[in-house]
Amino acid sequence: MEESVSRLFTEDLLKKALSLFDASEKEPKKLGDFENYVFEVDRNGTPFVLRLTHSSHRSKDQIESELDWLNFLANQKVNVCRAHPSINGKYVEVLPAEDTFFFACLFKKADGQKVQTDDFNDALFYEWGKLVGKMNHATKTYQKPDHITKRPEWDEDDILLLESYLPADDQELIEKGKELLQQFQNLEKGPDSYGLIHSDIHSGNFFIDNNKIEVFDFDDCSYHWFASDIAIPIYYAVWFQTKLKTKEERSRFAQNFASHFLKGYYEENELDPYWIQQIPLFFKLRDLTLYSVFHKKEDLSNASERLQNLVSEIKYRFLLDEAIADINFEIIINELKK
């Protein structure tokens, strides 16, 4: 979290949020603080997740639209962690902090356990794909209520303002980044290929319980191509597998992952094979956004050697027009037709 924001986040502010959602003040467990402050809290003996978002990250309207879509998916029987109202009947509570605000929300805590890379297997990849396919299919019928602000389009994310965060000596990468963004601007948008998506369904954003996946963290949801919701799980599954040292090893793993993932996906949602062929383009977009967000959120001059190496790898790949892994999607598409 940026220092300017962490200075504003006080114990009294947290206690106020806990009281508004009728949660116990006894030792809330901190789960994260990268873009939001996230805590596991107790309410009448049941664990919930309390999230506090600073106004520099999201507006109240953006959060309300996130929660409206989230609860729509829950009502459509998609396995997601729905939002719960405060004691005032509000899904978003506003907490002043000097001349800014924090926005507090409460969510169901996912059942089961976090998935580790050692738990990766073909059955998980298949269920993962089914869940994403079901979500993409359900969102086609989502109608935003008139009183709800529309979630951002994919290109409204401030981290795509590359010159705002990247150093001046990254000019070559900035120019290549702009060229990539223009490629996306030229892609078609239709109801069967483009809509409101989670945008970040990696293994850190769901739990699994008896083969049932339950997804959380919809903070990045935006209007995007459904293909991005396929590319992101593949991208991070490869990235999290740190034992995959070479491009060949990453590609073999990615080929298998994508094959099982897409088998599950296509059981829930139909997507023109053209978009599957575009997934390497979405890999490059994720490289670009990660490179930008690391420069926005981290002091890379004082970062760990591991983080510095990760950022250098992203830059190297992007400048060489390489994807994180090479996948023969033609083989997978032919398998899906059988």
C-alpha cells in the first residue's frame, strides 16, 4: 500500500468499520494490504471478510457496481462470495480519513482452503475452467440497474497510463505498449465475446472445498473480452510455478493446463475459436499491466531481488514480443470439436 494511504489507516478507523458490520473487534486477521486492506473477522461466530478501500483506488460508485454484479452472479448460482449489508442496510459504508475516505464492505468467507501450486492437477484445471465459463455465460444476461454506475471499461484503468508510472528510460517499452493497446482498440466487441468479467481469477483468488471452487476479490472487475478471463488463469498458473525454469517447461505445463481448463469452460460457455487464438495477445497485455502496477505500487530500487528479477523478466519478454508460454491452441480447438 502507498505510504500516503497507510498513514491514514488507523486502528480507530478499523474499529468503526467493524462496528458498522457488527463484527467482533477481537483480533481481526489481516489477509492483505496491496490494493485494499483485507481482514478476516468474526460475526456471531461466523467468519467473514472485511475490506477497506481508499478513495484513491476506487470510488464509492465503482464499489457499489462491483457488489451489484457480484451478488447478481451469486443469485445465478455461480460460486462467488457474495457481499453482505451493514447494520444500516448499506453494502458500502463511507469512513472519512482527513480529506479522503475509506469504503468498507463485508463478504462471505470462501469455504475450503487456498490452493497451492503443489495441489495443481488436471481435475482442478477442468473445474476452474467450468467456473469461469459459467461466470462468463451468466454475465451475458446481467442488466445494470439505473441507479448503479457502470463498471470501467478495460482501457479506463489508470495503470495503462504508462507514462504516469514508468521511468523515462523505458521509452521503448512505453511505445511498444501503446502499439499493443491500439491492437486491442481494434478488436471487435460483441455480446458473445465482451462483457463484465472478474479480470483476475488466479489461484490466489479462490478457495476449493471438495472440488468446489468459490471465487472472491472482484475489485478488478471490468468490461473486457471473455478471452481475458481465460488468459489470466493460464498466465498466473504458469507464473506461480516457480520450478518451471525454462520456456519449454512453462509451455508444456501451459499446454496441459489450457487443454483441461478450456474443456471445462466450453461445457458452460461457447466462445468463437478466434478468441482462443488471441490469448497470446492477452498474455502480453497482462505483462504490460503488471509491469506498470509494480512501478506504481513498489519502490523497485529497494525491492527484493526476487521482485526485481520478476520485473526484469516481464520487461525482457515484452520487448522481445514473447508470451509467457507458447501454446498450440489449434490442437486444443480440434480436441474441443471432438
